[in-house]
Amino acid sequence: MPRIALVTYDPRPEPSHDRDLPVLRDALAAAGAGADIVFWDDQGVDWAAYDLALIRSTWDYSLRNAEFVAWAERCGKATRLANPAPVVRWNTDKRYLGDLTGAGVPVVPTRYLAPGAAADLPEDHEYVIKPTSGAGARYAARHTPDRRAEAVRHLARLHEEGFTAMVQPYVRAIDTRGERALQYFGGRLLHASRKRAVLAPGTAFDAAKVAHPGLEPWTPEPAELAVAERALAAVPDAEGLLYARVDLVDGEDGQPLLMELELVEPNLFLFLHPGSLERVVEAVLAQARRGHP
């Protein structure tokens, strides 16, 4: 009977918002596995006692990035980690978008402003500022050239907290076509979803945001599948991937662009796609039975 750690974070005093977690635990148990929900930073966990540590909802990692990557390195030495530590290290810093651009993947144009850099901000179009280590639109906001002072304060706050900032044009098609998430598991497309725009005009960067508004099932178009597959093929150590979420938006020409490639802790949205649970369980069990690499 394989033992599997479903890795999450400690949200206390708030309840966990991971709706997939108890569903996946129960389904794995019904399939004959021993599945435990554990916190990634729990010093008492013996990771070597598990056949697989499956990262699921470590949603505080972006605020503790160095600590989280160090944990992934340790955990990956003790047991099989999905996704593997080298992938985690690469994907927790959104400067990976530059690597994908260099590999020919169509990506939303992105510039990076490290702490100490001048506030080199657009003067002719709406844009987004967000940290290179972020999740759930945390510390992200839309800005317009006529409200430069607000954007400068946003940038200064990120730099004060040690974050490198990303600056991207606001992709206007999000307001009409939304953002599509193509989810892969076990090397195959699992399902896809679409959500409405997360960033509303005038919302402060440090305000709480709904990460997945208006979520609905989506049937991927051929052009979307092509971009997703090109992005996944460009991932370093791609052969070790168990799961991935490819977030796409439409550019000015109507063609899909990569917004983000989530390889660490993507929500699977099993509540929206209950038919996918069986395939997820099969892939997780197959990975657990492979043993420590």
C-alpha cells in the first residue's frame, strides 16, 4: 500500500480553502493508498516514510520562497517529490517567463525591475505590476499612466519587501474572453477552465482578491493546445512533471499568449470537473509506486 503525503500549508486560524484536498485524500484511500494531509513546514514530518510527497496547496510559499525551495530540496532527497525540486526552484520565480520567451513560446511581454531599479513604467498604456514570487494575484494591480504616483508607491512597496517586480501590459482581451487554464496530469490534458478578469481597475495592490472569479469549464481551442504544449516542452527537467497548469490569454491579434505556467501548487478545480478525479488518482498512484528516484 503506497503512502502519499498531500502537501499543503497551515492556514490557521482560517479554514483551508482547498476544496480538492479532502476529495483527493478520500479517493486515494478508497483506491488502497495511505494518504495524509500534511503541512510543508511541519518539522515533525518524516518525509522518508512516504512513497510520494504531492505538493497540492502550499499557498503561502510566495511569501517564504527561499524557505519553501529549501524544503523542496530536502524533501526531494528523502522521497519522490511531485513536482521535483528542480522544477519547483525554477517555477517559483516568474523570471522563468524570460526563459520561455527565449525558447520561442508566445508570452505576455514582461520586464523585470529588481530592488534598486528606477521606476521605468509605461507612459502610453495600462499595465500590471506584480511580484516575481506571487500567487493568487497577491500584491498585483492594474495601473494607468495618469496615476503614476500610485504605481510608484506599489513598486516601492515590493522593493521594500525584497521582491523583484514584473511589469506587463494589461491584456485587454481578458475583460471579454477571460483567462483560460489548461490542466495537465500524468503527461496528458486533464481538463480546462475559464475565469473572468481578476484585477479590477482601481483595486489596491494589497487588497484581497478573488483568485478565480466566474470559473467555468472550457474546451481548449487548437491554438491554445499548441501554445500549452510548446510551453511544457520548454520546461527544464520536463520529464519529471506530474502536473501542470497553463494559463493563457489572447493578445492584440487574437492569438493565445502564455500568462503563467503553474508547476508548483495549481488548484485542480475538481469540484468543477468531478470526472477528472479518477485519472488524477491513477496518475498519483502510478507515481507513488515508482519509488524514490
